[in-house]
Amino acid sequence: MIAVTRLNGSQFYINALLIETVEQTPDTMITLTSGKKYIVMENSSDVIRSIRHYLRSIGVMAALASPPDAHSEGASS
């Protein structure tokens, strides 16, 4: 989950795995895979940074960034 702030100043949390798009229009609008939309005070760069931090914290970014296992590529016995 990532913390974001409504335009009225109240903070809430969004499941980062359900975010489909983040738009700067000029307010930041987050659209979830369900179609639900939220307008938040944070700029789009901050939201994306929070998403990346969350994904790293659960090991998703590390799994995507790590090179394939050299032993499984073209190795023949």
C-alpha cells in the first residue's frame, strides 16, 4: 500500500498493485484496475516513486531487475 493525500488534506492508502495509470492533468489522478479514480495532492513523480519503493519492499523490482541464472541459459551436460 502507498500513502496519498486527498485534496481536502486527509491521508489514505491505495493498493499499489491495483494502480493502472497515474496522470498529471494538472492534478494527479490515479486510476485503479477497477476503474475507480482518485485525485491526490502528490505529483505524479512522487506517486510513481512511492510505487517503486513499495514494489522493491516486496521484492518485485528485484525479481524484474536481476539477470537470468547463467546456469540455466544454454548449459548442456
